[in-house]
Amino acid sequence: MKIVYQGIAGSYSESCAKFLYPSIETIPCKTFDECFELASKNSDIRAIIPESNKTTGNIGVEYLIFKYRLNIYEEIFFPINHNLIGIKGSKLKDITNVYSHAQALSQSSQFIKKNNLIGNVRADTAGSAKYISELGDKSKGAIASRLSSEIYNLEIISENIQDDQENFTRFLIMGKEIIQPEIDKKKYITSFLFKLRDKPAALYSALSGFAINGVNMTKLQSFPEKNSFSSFFFLCDIDGHLDEKKIKNSLEELAFHCEDMHVLGVYKAHNFREKK
């Protein structure tokens, strides 16, 4: 098995993949679309996709989840520890400009303001590390992962500079084959997407089955269908396994109100959810 990720070597996606599977081969992709496409064509390839961040919210991959409908095998809440890194020998007092992804800059805004740094948005965190490595300028720093500093021969100037020390991103492991774990006493998440029929109070009617059956919904997100401002799909996570009677009954009730519905996966709930 191989894992594809968006970005270049040293990204947080690759760091998470290496944490989960230390010896696995990772393949960088320029875009999330490329990740989904490669995984959709080859059952030996899986994609690791950042879905949402605790601090800054959704990453914005919902339209690709809808487009490719890959199966979700696993979720992991991975700590995002930002570091200010620079060329060897540089100190904090030397840095005037920092480069990183917009979200990393936002998540480290207090540190940037406190140290009178100028934030510069670039495509990704690891790419920013590579950029300052190539510049060789002591006044330039990057906000990126520890792995990035190792790969691009840089030095960590300040560790864990994120505003929220409990900064986690939820990553999904996705692929082509439909694999469903057998039900046991563990906690599970069932993810699915749906599009409602065009009728009054459709969403209220569609969700009533979850309330009646006592099913907890942990995510409900709407996003517009392509080229439309009036037609929406919904992405949903619920607590429970597809083989549980209450889950089956709830989804059967939902399907009655839907024009389109697709189960994206059943997988074990990550233990981070217990910290809520």
C-alpha cells in the first residue's frame, strides 16, 4: 500500500501518514484533486486528507468527497505543532518575514504579532520551508513542521508557536475499495452524504428519523451542488455502526426523503473524541 498526500515532503499530511504507518511509501501531489483521482484509480493507493481543524474549521475538501465518493477507512485527530524555522545559525531577533500556509499563519497569529513579524502567505507549510532553505537569508523564516526542518536542513528557532496548544486536525484515510469493519464493542462513526428531494421542510423531515431512533449526529454540513445556488448536498457523521438496528432504521427513513444518498464509510471513532 502507498499513501498520497497534498503538498511536498515535510507537510503535516505526510507527518501524519508517517505517524500512522512509519515504513509506508508516501507520494506527494500538487492538489487534493490529484490525491482523490489517484486513489480512485488504484486500490493499492490510499489518500490521507485533512478534513477539518479544531481552530480554523473545515479545510474545504467537501466537493471532492462528493465528486469521488471514496470509502473512509480511518480517522485520526493529529496534533498540529507549528514551529518557526530558519536557516542554520539564525535567531529570533534576525527574523523579519515569515512564510507559510494561510491557516498556519492564522493559527500562529499571536506569536507573529508579539514578535513584530510580517506574515507572507504561500501555498503550503513545507513549501515555505523549502523556499527559505533555497533563499539562505537569515531574515526569512517559515512556520512548518519539525519534519520540514529535518528534510530541508533548517533549524527550529521556536517550538509550538500555535495560539492553541490543543491544535488538532482531523485527517481521513480514504480509498477505492469498500471495506467495513465487523461490529464489536468499540465506538464507530458512519459517514454519508445525501441530497434531499425538493419539497417543503425536507431537511426537518429527513432528520427526524435520527431523533426518533436516538442516533447522535456529530457533523452536518451543507455545500452547494456544482453550478447551483439552490441545490445542496449534505455531509454527515453519526455515532454508530451501519449494522446497528437504530442506524439502519435512521438511514432507511432518510433515504425516503432523498434524491441521492451514499454511505462513505464505517470506521472506528478515534479516541480523541472521548476528550470532548
